[in-house]
Amino acid sequence: MPQKISYIVSEDSNYNRLDKFLRHKLKDFKLSSIYKLLRTGCIRVNDSKIKDPAYKIEIGDKISVEYTGNIEHLKRLKELRRPIPYEFPFNILYEDEELLIIDKPPGISMHPGKGVQVITLVEGLMGYGNRKGFKPFLVHRLDKHTSGVLLVAKKLDTARKLAELFRNHKIDKYYLTLVKGHPVNEKGYIKQEEKGITEELIYNVKELFDSSSLLMIELLTGKKHQIRRQCASIGHPVVGDNVYGDRNFNREFKKKHGLRRYFLHCFKMSFRHPVSGKPIQIISELPDDLVRVLKSLRSS
């Protein structure tokens, strides 16, 4: 029985070459197995079979992986599981025939993957879509511990249009984050380039505390872990982030203020509807756990 996995190339997964995209998405496949899938015509881009590993992909492309037979011959690790539709309640911020915009809670992964055995966001979206009669398409992502506004397309064509808006920087994205220390300037612009990829953001200091600062960030691009990496690059890592940040600082901060994740929340997105063209602005209130942290800071 053939099996099929489909993806939409989004702003944070545009690796230009098809083989690079597949290597990031199929992390539990051996590299040789990925190239075998290409050679044997198991990869489609926008419903056309593509065998060239260097095929140039673009944001909005639909990439499908089809295979038959025993999955073990592809050396897929047992920890990886296929997504299963599952219903759990969403806080829906906006919905129409084309779009579903939800308030993503913290602590939930976007996709099943190696070591991810709990219910994931895409599985909840699949369950909701089954009940409402649509297939969800994710066009961007939020990290597991990041909360806030998440856009979901209900149709493939809408997903492509949203992906194009992301690519052309026509979706305004705003975050609130708490960082270690005090930036020298009240307002700042961070631009970095690596391997031909440009990452940009603008920050404004909203509030200062003894050893941390609350920033509002406008994310001009949207690469993986961008805010966390770029804030760390200027010496002000996101509080609670043990990957790019200061573990000792985070440990003491948690004891004093009760922060149990990194402090990062997507609180606003604004854009023109990809079909009707009407202006849309979506606001997500700061969740209770982060509100409690700010109250603790203000009272200390």
C-alpha cells in the first residue's frame, strides 16, 4: 500500500535545493535512502515527478514523498511516527473559508518527530480539519515553547498565496520577549548574513528590570530560531533559553520568578487576506504564565 507525506515549502524551510529540503524534513532517513527516493521517482513537486537533487524549489511549492513496501528498508527510526488526527480544543483567533488562525499554546511541538511521542499541533489541526471538512496546511512555524499567533491555510492555493506573502515580507510579525541584561540603545536593528541568507529584526525596549529587559520585536524575516539566535548574538539572550542563552542565569531566574520556558510570544500579525485582500490584524494576549513572570519582576 503506497504511503504519502506532503509538505508546503514555507519561509523557514526554503532551502533552495530539493535535496536540502528533504534532508531537513526526513531527518530519520539515511541520506542514501533520500537519493534513492529521488532516483526512483518517489518525489513530486507540484504533482510533477522530480529526480534532480539540485532542483530549485520556491516558497509555496507542494512537495510529496511517496513510497511502498517495508519502511525498514529506508532505515526509518522507530521513534518517528506518522501524524494521527486528534481533537483537542484550540483558542481560535480568526476563521473563514480560507484561513484558520489559532493562539498556539506553549509546550506543544508542531510535528511528530524523533522522540516526540505526545500529541502535536499538526495532529490537533488534522482532527479539527476532519470535523470541519478541510485539510490544514502550515505555512510557518513557532517553536515548541513559543506561544502566540499561528496561521493555517485551509486550501493548497491559499497556502501558496500566504507563503508568497511571507516571502515578500508582506506579513508583519511582532513578538514580546524578555532578554538578559539591558541593550545599550532603546531601539535597535539587527541584520546578519550567512551562506547568502539574510536575517533581520527590529527591537524596541518596552520595560527595564534589574537584570532583564522586555522587548517588542518586529521580525522582518523568519528563519528557524531567529529571534533567539539574534538576541544572543548581541549579548542579550532570551531568558529561559538554554540552547542559545545563559543556563546559570536561567536557573536563578526560574527559582526567583517561576519561568518554566523561554519568554517568547508572537502577539500580533497583520496582513492582507490572501483571497479577499481585506486588511487583517490578529492579536494574541500574553499568556498567564508570562503575565505572572512580569508581575513577579515588577514587585521585586
